[in-house]
Amino acid sequence: MKTDDLVALLSTNLEPVERSPVVRALCVALAAGTAVAFGIAFVALGVRSDLTTIRALIYLTAKLAFAIGIVGFAVVYLTRLARPGGERKSSPFLVVVPFLVVVFLAAISLGSAPRSHWDRMIVGDQWLECLLSIPIIAIVPFAVSIWAVRKGAPTNLVRTGAFAGLIAGGVSAMAYALHCTDDSLPFVAVWYGGTIVLCTLAGAALGPRLLRW
Amino acid sequence: MATDEIQLKALMLASLDGDAASHRLLLDRLSSRLRAYYRGKLAGIGRVAAEAEDLVQEAVLAIHLKRDTYDTGEPLTPWVYAIARYKLVDHLRRTRASRADVPIEEADEVMAHDDHNAVESSYDIGRLMERLPKKMQCAVEAVKLDGLSTAEAAKRCGLSESGVKVNVHRGLRTLAALIAREAPT
């Protein structure tokens, strides 16, 4: 085939294009992913029974703030990554801020507690449930994020996959927080932070396969 | 170089609004730059320059299909370069290059030279078209090869007008995917 022929073919009956459909797709994906994640957490796990107490609300808010912070930074960055060359435009390091804040607060909270409490503060009651729930709930948000990014044209597939995973993990953590009654900050840092990082790594591993265009 | 960017960006903005003549001129001018870029890159890592035309066409198709990802507030050159480089890396991986590293250069490099000596690529558009599903094949042929209007194409293919548009778009995407899967030797 001659390139001239291809150019002629592509230019024949050209249609105007819609601008930035990928941004809209990402918003739709985020909304849908969040709805599904909350639905699963609500139906399969149930909301924590003490939700009406002030104490529970404070801890729930703190966990949500952590997860929303991650998702917020990650979505902004992912909209850039979805365009060719987007990875060269800005640095992704802002997303570690919520992690650093939580680790810092967890360290303070460990430091102010007697050593004999540490095990209990870190391991909590439901570490296994948290470890399993967040990645499982993250599957649907991850799938819709990938669907949205595929409308764009990412040129760094590992990083784009990682951010799709990060968003999915963050959304999933928001949903799981409704159920989780382990309220110590070290628990949140290790098990929430850890599983979200796990989702990010899974996304990075899957990115090149799922996002190629 | 700066005037180049300004001219090409103006063409891009017009083609995003559906101006076929601008689109044609844009792809034409980009393809000669891409040709020079790919020939240089492939020669640099000891690959035959004949592959360059395959890559030029892959990149031109990608630029066309992904033109909605261009942020009109940004310069055009880095966007074109990112696509050109992505397609090069992807092509080398697919053709099992010895994982030759493609160094990151300045985005301007992709616009640096022209090469008008087109050769034919190894892709056979007719043969590729045959592999499309019937509806897509009919829609692409009618609208893109025979230049029929959407209404005429709808009549010929037995589709609605919006069905024709959808099938043309999907057809081109499928063609690009077929090309990307075909590892030329």
C-alpha cells in the first residue's frame, strides 16, 4: 500500500471529532466503579454496625479522606497519561502524599502507645478480610478505568496501568471503609496502604497487555 | 521549526473540525517527516529501511484514529512525537528486535527532516479489507474508498446513517489492529 493512498483514504469524507472523550469516559468510569464498589461492600459485607456513633464516623471520615486523596491525585494524573506523551508533562509524585501522611500519623500513634499494644494496633481483628476484600472489590473499578483509558492513547503503558490500579484500589478502600471496624491508624497504613499498593502493582503488570493500541 | 509547528497545528485544528483538505495536507506533511524519522531510527539500529514505510503508515493511522486525544491547548509536535516513538517501540517489540533501546530524544527530532521518497509498505489494503466483518468492509469501502456520502453508503450497505459512521470508525480501528498484529519480516 502507498502512504499517499492511505492518506487519501483517511481524508475522504472526514468527520469532525468530539474533543477529549477520554476525560468524560474517565468520569463515567469513576462514577460507575464507585457505585459498584459501594454496592458490593454494602451487600456482601454490610455497613459497620456502630456507624451512628461519633467515634465511628470520625474514623470512617479519616479512612475516606485517605482513599479520596489518593483517588483524586491519581485521576488527575491518569487523564494526562491517557494522552500521547502525557507521562512527560508532569511528575506523578503527588500521589504519594496521602500515603506519607498516613504513615506519618501511624508512626505518631504507635509512638504514643505502649509497645505491648503495637501488635494489636497493626494486626487488628480483620486484617485478612481487609487484605482480600480491597483487591476483590477493586476488580470492577479497575476494569472500567482500563475501558476508559483505552479511549485515549497512553504511551507509557506500565505507568498508566499502575494508575488505573491505584484508582481502583483507592475506590475499593473507600467502599471497604464502610464495613471495616479496625480503626487504628497503623492498621489503615499497613492494610489499606498495602493493598492499594498491591492493586497498583497489579495494574502496572497488566497495563502493557490491556492497554496496547 | 517554530513556523512548522504553527502551520501544522493550524492544519490539525482545522482537521479536527472536519476539514478534509487540511487533514490530507497534514497527514501528507507528517508522513514525510515520519519517514525521515523512522528511516533514521531503523538505520541507526541496523534494521532495513524498507520497514520504515510500514511504520509511517502505522503512525499515520494512529494519528488519524487517535486525533481526539490531542489537547488543542498544547503544541502539536510533542504529541506527534509521542505517537511516533510509541509505534516505533511497539513495532520493534513485535518484530522481536534484540530489545534495542530507543533513546528518548527531543520531541523536535520527529519534525526535523522531510523525506518524500515513499516506497510501498508491505501492507496490502485489499487483503486487509477482506478480513473485516462485512458491514465494516462495506462501510469503509463506500465512504472512504469510493467517497460516497453517508446516505448513499447507508443505502448500499443496508445500514442506517449512524450505523455507517460507526462501522467506518470501527473498520479503520480494526484495520489498524490488523496491521499492528501483522509482524512484517
